[in-house]
Amino acid sequence: MTVAPPSPAEAARAQAIAWIGQAPKRLLIGGQWVDAVSGKTFETLNPATEQLLCRVAEAEQADVDAAVAAARKAFEAPSWSAMSPHSRTRALLRIADKVEAHIPELAAIESLDNGMPLWYATAAATACADIFRYYAGWCSKVLGTTIPSDGSTLIYTLREPLGVCGQIIPWNVPVLMASIKFANALCCGNTVVLKPAELACLTSIRLAELIQETDLPPGVINVLPGFGPTAGAALAQHLGVDKIAFTGSTAVGKQVVRDATSNLKKVTLELGSKAPNVVFADADLDKAIATAVKTFCGNSGQVCSAGTRLFVQESIHDEVAERVASEAATWKAGDPFAADTKLGPLISARQRDRVWSYIGAGQESGAALRLGGKAWNGPGYFVEPTVFDNVKNGMKIAQEEIFGPVLSIIPFKDEDDAVLQGNETTYGLSAAVWTRDVSRAHKVVKALKAGRLWINTFGEADPAMAFGGYKQSGWGREFGAESIEAYTQAKSVMVRL
Ligand code: NAI
Ligand code: MG
């Protein structure tokens, strides 16, 4: 009897499990994988099964001190500081090639640790290679300027790296977050201490192993799995850190800002959102509806830029609500490795309970529950797609970031009303408008207060396109030319001729 060869998904899963089962997962400090000084470890679970995957070394203050010292040494060492821009480009391209060669494995580790469906994890891991390539191209284009003067002087600027960058990332798309943070910092000549999220840190560790294989000088990247209030806070407060880049909740972002006052390190923040997705009656409804569902269900809604407030023009509200609900009902939840699974579990029991409390709040506030609201039967922190319609923008479910597959459909009258309500939020990360009227499309995107806008699409990304928040969605930008400023500082020079 012949046994059928494993499917690519099964093969990737087996490879990921083999890697997870190897020797303990440790901290990367100065090019060495080491145990935490305290010897402590913590568990990481598979949110689809609630079972233990493995234990991971738990960094605390002493480990942060060691990693920051290693990053400082690497920053000052000629092997990194004197590397030519072209060599840096090649270094980032080697990382991109490594990542690309390991997409199935990285995706499978991510699916196991975070719970996201394999198709989603594969798309995210694939994007990582492009992100390293995008920033590889920037290395030789981090330009200073020459400044007009009267001829008796020469004035110019140098754009220099910041130094040691602390980076704190969340659990929602970990390998993508780690890649963005590494690539942006390294292309500008910085060194990094990355603290992945305690709930899903394995792909950050695997990514760092792959990067180590490309012969990056030791200490250029350091990785410290650990908890927020200990390792994260130690990094944000550290006197030896020049910049802290944080992605996560707005509440923690504010704490990071307070902690960063210790030495006034530079701070960039990518925080929460409650993005408006505005559909006018003249829009291509087939596309608008399919995309509206994809944006609130993708990654089970655990996406900072997700379109969680769907504004629909009054005349088509009922039709769109009906169609959105029936499309969302096709988002089958289940085993992240199954080919027909579109929706994975939420990251944790806490996150599931949090999302449930919002579903309850929606019902109590009088919004109409069109889809969902049924508890998941079985293991895993699953929440099925949930759609409320006839929501009022002032309701809690329309104002607070839920981070689950929960949509608020809100009717609007006309352009002014859409803009007014769309902007009635403390956030401003992203927004979209759907219409066939070209003038209206551009007027509305100009009026919406958010950092990334889409017309007739939602959620598509290009590393050349800046990403970041208006209002309480953050400080600074990632991606695009703006992100080079976020990882460099200008030095101005006058020469008396
Ligand atoms: P969180 O903001 O606590 O976690 C993000 C990262 O911050 C993790 O690495 C965590 O260890 C770290 N952290 C936590 N406390 C810290 C501190 N005092 N100092 C330094 N670092 C610290 O997010 P959490 O609690 O896991 O999720 C709660 C809510 O936050 C979600 O429901 C969602 O609304 C929002 N969130 C938003 C994200 C985004 O990308 N905008 C990502 C993750 C969560
Ligand atoms: Mg996990």
C-alpha cells in the first residue's frame, strides 16, 4: 500500500512542529541564544486548541540591560557603522531571500502560535520578503541636503541613524510586525532590541534565527521575548535606548510615552483604530461588500486598520446589511490548517471574553444583531463573524476598538454626514470610500482624518505607502519615505569657506 504524500499544508505544519519541539526557545543577545538571567520561562499556546506549544525564555530588566549593551556595541562597531550603503543593501537582500525561502515554515509557525489561518499567515510571510527588499533599496538613498547660502559658507545636512532602537510589537501579525521593525531600523543604520508579544513570539525567534544565518554582525538585532510590564517597560524606560517604536493598544502606547521621558528617547507609535469604510449608493456594491467583509473578518478582526465601522448610504442600508451578513456567514471558522477555513480563533481567552463583552454591549445598546452572537462549541478561542446594523456612531461598539470579527453598520445621509460621522472618533489610522463619482471620492478622502486612505478598496498595502495615525492612532509613520525620517536624525553642518 502506498501512502499519499503530505499536502503542502501538512508538510509545513510538520516542519513547524519539528522546529517548535527543538531545544528551548531562548533570548538572542549579542549574537548568542541565551537563557534569561532569572532562568524563568513562560508558555506559548496554540489558540486553536488551547494546548501548550512550548516554553520560551522570559526576559526581564537584567536581560534588557545586556541586550541594550550588545546593541550599543554593535552600533558603534565598524562592522556595522562603517558598512557601505551598498553592503547594507546586500545584507537586507540576503535576509529577504532567506525569508522568502522559508515562507511555508514561517507561516505554519505563525498559524500554530497565533491561530491565524494558514492562507492568511502565508500572505503575511510573503509580504515580509518584499518589505526587506523595499528597505534594501533605501540604504543608498538616505540623503542629506545642501542648503542655499551666500557663498562664504557651505551648509549641508547629514541624515544619521538614531542608535539603539527598542521595538515592542503585538501578537496580531507578528512576523510582519518584526519584519517591518527590523527592516526600517537596519536600513537606516540603527541596531535593534525587539520585544515580541508574549502571546505569539515564535516567528520573531525563527525570523531572528534566519537573519543570524545571513551573517549580520552580532548584536545588530537582539530579540527578547517577555511580558509588557517587565521586559517592555524596561526597554521603554532604558537610558541606553535612543528610540522606542511601539505597536499595540492606545493605553499601553500612552504608558510607553510616559516611560520614554526617562531620557527623552524618540518615540513612534502605531496604535488602535476604528476605521470608517464609507459606501455610497453609486458604488460597485459587489466589490464593496466582499471587501467590507474581508476587512472586518480577516485575521478575525485582529488588525489595527480593520474597517470596523461600515457607513452605508441610507437608501442602500438594508440591502447592504443583508448582503454583508450573508457574505460574512460564509467565513467558516475552524482548524487554521484546513483548506476551507477562512477564520481562525482569537489570540487568547482574555481577548475572546473582551470581544464577547462588546457583543453584549451592542445588544444592550439596541443595535440590531444581524449575524453571529452564538457561543463557539469546542476548544479554541473562536468568535464567529458578528454584524450589527442600524448602529449609532456614538454607541460603545462604534467607538471602541474591539479587535474581533465584529462589524457596526451605520447609516448616513449624504457626503457631509458621512464625513462628519466618519471623523467622530478618537482614532484616525485608516479609512476608505466607495463611489463611482471621482470628485466625491477625492473630496471625501481629503476630509477624512486618517493616515492611510483607500478609494474603492480597503486594506491593500504597499511598503512604499506610509502608514500611521492621526489623532490617538499614533505618532510618526512606518513605510514610505516618512519612515526613513522616523529612524534617522538630521545633523546640520556649516563650513566657513
Ligand atoms: P498590548 O498593547 O498590551 O500589547 C502589545 C505589546 O505591548 C505586547 O508586546 C506587550 O507585551 C507590550 N506591552 C504591554 N504592556 C506594556 C508596557 N507597560 N510597557 C511596554 N510594553 C508593554 O495589547 P493587548 O493587551 O495584548 O491587547 C488589548 C487590546 O489592544 C486589543 O484588544 C486591541 O484593541 C489593542 N491592540 C491593538 C493592536 C494594534 O495593532 N493597533 C495590536 C494589539 C492589541
Ligand atoms: Mg501563542
